Amino acid sequence: MMASHIHSLVMLVMVMLATSMIPSNAKLTRHFYDKVCPQALPVIRFVVEQAINRERRMGASLLRLHFHDCFVNGCDGSVLLDDIPNFTGEKTALPNLNSARGFDVIDEIKAAVDKACKRPVVSCADILAIAARDSIAILGGPHLWYNVLLGRRDARTASKDAANTNLPAPFFNFSQLLFSFNSHGLNLKDLVALSGGHTIGFAKCSSFKGRIYNDSNIDHSFASSLRKTCPLSGGDNNLAPSDSTPAKVDTVYYRDLLGKKGLLHSDQELFKGIGSESDRLVELYSMNPFAFAKDFKASMIKMGKIKPLTGNEGEIRCNCRKVNTF
């Protein structure tokens, strides 16, 4: 008991010392860790690269964690908090339950970066933002690399209800999608560009079963092939690739939409062939990977600025899964 108390005191002193050295300005900046821990970003990149080398799908999972974090009360690391007897986090919300993954990789990153910095100085919220950027660049190439704005702090609260309410569902129509993005300060271009994150990864049968059996705006042979993976009854956890090159960040996702081969109902809602602004963006990105890269990076930076905790708000967690308790 005494040893545990001493350990808690030591951790408290470390966090207080680390916090006193962190810039206290309330704005996110690309140079936030340059002085307090210049090795932080290279260490994070190394661990992300190792994780993706072990499993290519992990890049999509890390990108999704950042998205699911930012869309629920801002980019504050709340998605990482575990449920405990007197605290309910966001992991058991319907959009995350048995779906959100990569938490062990975040733990790896946190341990490595705290060791390199000799103290807990990098927030879990910033780790999510950096890991998402690194995943995109590793799977898509250097033209998709961008400077992440940093300086977020970690929430001490989470909201399962907000996660259930604020995350766009795979069955949403275009109006619902746009409303969801608008409510977070994002516009139509952000919606179409950020949906391009579905260029990597897989989706569970339960998220696209309604589309392949009920939608009319779908290529017949594409639907037929998916029905083998996703039977009308059962198989809800079976996986299908988000596009035909699920381990590579490219513009195949948009070309698939032109051919009515969007996996999710919400994907295909971006292209209906009616000459809308959304249609024109899908057509542009399908033909011009540099236009997609430019807009995607800008929208990722914009999303990363959704209601961050800065300055003296929140905390720097010692463990990304739980709030500091000392």
C-alpha cells in the first residue's frame, strides 16, 4: 500500500514537472513539442509503422479512432477511456462497440513516447491526431503527409450518449451526413474529402447489409458478390474491403462511387449522378489524386481543431485508458 502511494506521488510530481514545461498558450501549433520533447513525433511514427507492418488494416483503425474522437465533444482523447464501475466511456456506444480497434497500439505509442520524453508530456488526443496522419502517409505516400497542429489536452470525461448521437451512421442519407458534418463546423467539401478515409480498411457486414439487399443505386454484380460474404441471415461480423484497394490510400474509393460500387449506403450518397456539388467533387477526386490529397489534408487539419482542450483545460493522461487519479 505504501509503495503504491509513493508511486502515485512520484507520478504526480512527474506530471506537474512535465506540465510546467509545456507551452501554456491556448492555440494548437505544429511546433508544440519541438522544445519539450523533439523526439516525440519520430517515436510515434516508428511505432505506427511497426503496427501497420504487422497488420496493414491497422492504419485505417487508427484513422477511424481520431475521427470518432473528434466527432464526440471534440478532439480530446475521450474515445480511449475504458469503462469502469463508476464511469461509462464511449467504447460501448453502438458506433464503437466491437468495431473501434487499435487501442493496444495507442498504448504502445504512449509507453514509447513517455519513455523517450522521460515523462508524460504528449497527450493521448495528440497521439491520435499524429497516428492518423502517419497512417495516411505510410499507406498513401509522402504527398499525403501534413503538419499536424498539436497542443491538445485529454478529457477527464466521456459521453456514450454523445457517441451514439454524434457519429454519422453507415445508413445515413446525404442530408443527414451533411447535417452531421455541419454541426461540427465542417462543410460539404470536408464531408466528401474526409469520406475518402474509406479508401482504406474494412467494414462489417452489419454496416452494409441493408445496402446490398435493398438499395437500387448499386451495381448488380457488386451487390451479388457481397451477398456471398454477407448472407441475408447471419454473418454480421464478416468483413468486406471499403474499396478494391483497402491497404492503400488512393482515389479508387471515388472511382468505385462512379460505378455505383460504394460499400456503405452513406458512401454512395455522395454520388448520385445528378450534377450536384458532391457529384462534381467525387468526379474531381476520382481523376485527380493531387486534388484529393490537397483537400483531404486540409479537412483533416480542420477536423483536428474541433473543440480541443488547451492551456490548463483537461490533463495529460499517464494512461490513455483512464483519467489520472492522484
